[in-house]
Amino acid sequence: MRSDAKKRLRNTAGASAILTIKKSFRQALQTDKTQAQKIGLDLISRVDKAASKGIIPKGRADRVKSRVHAELHRLGCAASSK
């Protein structure tokens, strides 16, 4: 039970961080294109890492990455994840 509690805290923190970055990405899309590109690439990286650790499902990670790339493409930013 103790190990489950530790895992739950770690997973909750990871998922919460992703939601916070998604929110800042949406706000940056409204204001600053270069900032949105930087935040978008950070979001893609964190989503990949969370999916590899099992914090979020792989399908959800793929969907988030696809939507971020689409938004960056719409703005005219060149989005390269690595």
C-alpha cells in the first residue's frame, strides 16, 4: 500500500504538470508564436516521457502530440521534436 501511494503521488504530479504545460501552451498560442513553439516542444517531450513511464496511455500521448504539431503548423512554426 505504501508503494502504491508513492506511485500515485508521482503519477498525479506528472499528469498535473502536463495539464499545466498544456494550459500555458494554449495561452501562448494567443500571444507569442515563438514562446508557443518553445512550450509546444517541451510539452511533446514531457508527454513522450510520461507515456514511456506509464503515467498516461500511449494513445493519449500520440493524440496530444498530433494536436500540438497541428497548432504549430497552423501558426507557421517548424516543429521538430528532437
